[in-house]
Amino acid sequence: MIIRAKTFTVWMKANHCKATLADIAHHGADQGWPGLIYYTDTCKLYARFKEEIWEMLYNDADDIGCCPLEFVASFNRTYEITDFWHFENLLVWYAAERVAAKLVDEDSNE
């Protein structure tokens, strides 16, 4: 059962255990994790959390001195972007990997 949440980070924590978060951080969000498999699911997540996702994108792009779309162009699987579903899906996977890595890092520092 997928749990709703107010932020993407809270959604990730509520829907994935620590071991799964570590797997997402190390192996990627495209490996078939609950809520991150089907375009119908990832596009709903994008619609709910797009402001938060774009804030992540902007901050990460700014940190390396480029614009968000240049940053996105550097992602794996950009060759698959043929429509907005693929684009939104890729951005949700990026956010999932970023949030998972942050949560795993926080757990290891406790």
C-alpha cells in the first residue's frame, strides 16, 4: 500500500524501508521499487511534488554552475525522453535517488 505524504522526502520515508532506500541510493530508482515503477505512478508523484523536484534540480544545477535543463541532459536514460511521461518519470527517479542518498547519509551520521 502506497502512503500519501506532504513532501516527496516524507513520501520516500513512508513508502520505503531503510534497506530499500539504500538500494535506491546505490543502484538507482529504475530497478522496480514500489511507487516508482509505472508511469501512471511516477507522473502522479511528479504532479504532486513538482515544485519540490524543481527546487532540487535548480539547487543541484546551480551547485555545478549550469541551468536545470542542462543538468537533466547529463542524466542517464535521457535518450528515452520522447514525451512528457518519460520526462516526468526521469525527474521523479532523479528526486528518488537524491532523497534516498540524503536519507541514507543522515542515517549513517547518527
